[in-house]
Amino acid sequence: MMDRSFDPSLTLPRSKGTELILNHGVSRSAQALILLSKSLDAVIIGLVLVGAVTMYRTGWDLRYGMAVLVAVIVFLPVAEVTGLYRPWRSETLTRQFF
């Protein structure tokens, strides 16, 4: 019978100031930042539409809510596929902007 107790020698060493790499080489803090960026992008999409509706003085309608929902649902996967949320620290400044 195999012993299933915890073996501390199998854990990764951690020192002060380092983070455990969890998901495809992305640290826990980077994952939190990516989640925050995605959430802010969704909020900005909604706020832009609210601003446009307010500026043109049309009343808020269900179709505007659906437009925000569709825009967010389309934007987030497209942004992910095109690499918007990938780490840019290793890229040159020219590559970041062009």
C-alpha cells in the first residue's frame, strides 16, 4: 500500500519576494491584474455607451443593454486571441505601440 501523506520535499521552494508560477507561467499577481484589466475593459465599454446615450439625449432602452452585453461578449475573446492581455514587459517600445 502506498503512503499518501504529504511529503514536504515535493513542494517548490519559495523565498521572500518570489511567487509561485501557477498557470502557464503567469504568476498569481499577474493573473489578478489580467482579471482587473478585463473587468475594467468591460466597464469602459458600458460607460462609453452610457455616455453616448446621454450625449445624444436618447432614453436608455433594453436594446442598449443588449448592445453592451454583445459588445463585451465579442470583445473579450477577440482581445484574448489577439494577445491584448499577454505580458508586454519583454517587448520593445516600438513593438508595444505599433
